Amino acid sequence: MNIKIHRGQNQIGGSIIEASSKQARVFFDIGIELDEDKEIEIPQIEGLFYGSQNCDAVFISHYHSDHIGLADYLLPDIPVYIGEKAYKVMKAASDYRDIEVKFDPILIENEKIIEIKDIKITPILCDHSAFDSYMFLIEANGETTLYTGDFRANGRMDFDKLLEKVPCVDNLIIEGTTLSREDSIENIEEEKLEEIAVEFLNKYKGPVFIMMSAMNIDRVITVKNIAERTDRIFLEDIYTADITSAIGMTTANTRVFMTGGDKQYK
Ligand SMILES: [Zn+2]
């Protein structure tokens, strides 16, 4: 198996990784670079973005644009694999902004193996601020590679269980955004954040406005819990509501109740 990192090695984001064997050519993530001032640069990868199509599949680890942002620029008829809920979040966000999603996804499931000719790919669900994110175990010709995508250990998902699942591999392509950071920013766990906010907000009355990413579903849950535990009504803006309802989340505050024809709020 040949592994080629087209982009993402000496920068944060914009990841594009290719795995090829005798029979198959598969890509993992097709991200845009994070620098918003920069014009979108489409890498000259033949068979993927230009020339005649020569790619068996593209796997998307998660919906952050530095991993999926070039999907619209793919040559036609390249199968794109992504998690179902990840796709739904991305689609809802695009619909809200009137942006067309140009690919029909093939949906992946946690630990359900997909064979692309002689390459075997196992998606492994992992925790990240993007919902429904995956690592990929890639196997071909008796060689194994793990591509981690982005991941973290401070969300609600059990990180130790994930580590137990991940096998020893020949090659590891690992996300390393914070490895070179000298300042030690504490990554607060979502549950701890909830406790801190509850303690703080219980001292005050009145509304609280929170600015956050609507696509960070784990954080939406944290905020909903905070609202409930501090006797507040949890309200989402329309964009957040579109995204959470797309994945079937019930975010109505359970403390809101109705009596007669009048709404009463506790
Ligand atoms: Zn990410």
C-alpha cells in the first residue's frame, strides 16, 4: 500500500491523504485550507480534481471544511463516503445558507468494513467537536494504516474505550494540531464545563446569551443541560434548530410546560 499525504502535513487543516494499492486508489479527506483570506486552492491531483476520473472513493472523516471543503470540486461520479449524521448536519447547514451540496453520499457506519477493491476500510467512531466523526483503519496487502482525522479526549465519548478498539498498525497518520503549542491551554471536559457554568449561573437571574458553533452538537447538549439545571428555558436560533432537528435531537426544555391555553414557564 502506498500512502501519500498531498496536504496537511506542515500546516493545520487542508488535509488530503491518498492510499493506493495494485487495484485501488482511495482518498481520505479533501479539505480546504483554514486561512479564510486565501482564495480556495485546488491541488493539482490528477484523477481527483482534474483530468480523467481515476479515483475509487473519497472518505470524509468529519464535516469541518478543512476536511470536506473541496467536495464540490471533485470530478463527477467519485463515490463520497461520510457518516449519516455528519452528512445531515452538513446538509442542514448548507441548506440554511442556500448552498447546494453537490454529492450524493454513501453512508458509513461505525466499525462496518467497506471494501474498495483490494483496500479494506474500517470507520471507527471517535470524539471531536464535529458530530459523527471517524478515524479510518486502512488495510491492503497485509499492511495497516490508521488515519485518525481530528479527535479529542475531552468530549462525552469514552476515550479509553476508543483506545482499546484501535489496533496496533504499521503506519499512523495522526492529527497533531496542538502538539507544538507551547502554551498549555486546558481542554475542559464538556461535563466539567457544565458544572462550572451551572455553579456560575445559579448566582444570577435573567437570560444568558451564548455564542458558539451550532455544529458542535456536544456543546449544544452541554448548554441545554446548563439551561435545565439553572431553571432557564433553552432557546435555539433558527440555524441551530435546523441542525439539531436534522439529526432528530429533541432540544425542547423539559421544564417548559403548558397549562390550559396559557404557556407557563418555570
Ligand atoms: Zn475538525
